[in-house]
Amino acid sequence: MEKKQVLKRLYVGGLGYTVSEAELQERFSKFGNVTDVEIVIRKDEQGNPMKTFAYINISISEADLKRCMSVLNKTRWKGGTLQIELAKESFLHRLAQERQEARLKKEKPHTDGKGNLLESLNEAGVVNFHMKAVPGTEVPDHKDWVVSKFGRVLPILHLKGRHKSKISFPTAL
């Protein structure tokens, strides 16, 4: 049975101050293909290292991820106790991904708007839609609806007065 590899971003906290990217890559490469290691060292006002943690991008299967967490989590290594969790998505990674999607969308050839509208209506389940937006035309299969001068579909109102059969409006005041 082949294991499906998925790119995961891990947070590794509680690292010692002397840990290098190569050592982290070597340690985690036993469980999957490490693509990127980023070590962050927080320092106090005097410049002394206070907290060291890392983000690791690794291509790993779900089974290997569980095994990695159970083997390495809460273990002592290089002067610190490892704390391993799934990390939140990197803002910069998400931003780069959104920019790439926008670039692909711009490169996509433009088609006519009418075709896109009809295509989207067909996907939504609307069938036999006729695009006639000429003011005063009736809407197909809807006897009492018409298209207004602004392209809106409106109901036809039949107004009657109390004592007259029709209501008339003066043409000039």
C-alpha cells in the first residue's frame, strides 16, 4: 500500500540555542522529505537568546506524521525539550500562493461575457434561458412580467380605480 505524501508545516519549539538547520533537517528527514527549515531565535534586551523555535516544511504521510510526533515530541535534544505541533499556514506562503493564482487568472484568455453567463446559468441548473433585455419585452413563460428600461425584470401591474375601470394620468400639467 502506497503512502500519500502531503506537504505539512511543523512548529518545533523548545530547541537549544546551538541547533542548526542541517541538524534539524537530518533529524526530521527520517520521517519524510524536508523541503525547508526556518530557525527563529528570540532575544532579550541585552541580546541574549531567550527562545529558539523552528518551522519545518516536510512532505510526509499521515502515518509517518503520527510516528514523528510520538517519537520526537517531549524528548530532550541539544539542551532543550522538543515540542512538535502542526503550524499555522505561513502568511508569506499564503500571500505568494494568492499572487500566483491572481497571475494565472490574468493570463487566462477572456471570453465573451454572454457565454460565461450562460455557462454559469447552466451549471446552476437554469435551462432554456433566453437573453432578451430589450425594454418592454415580455419574459418567456411568464405572462405578467416585462423587462424595464433599466434591464430589470418587473411584474406588470394592472391598476383600477374605485369607480372607474381605468386610471388615467394627465400628459401635461
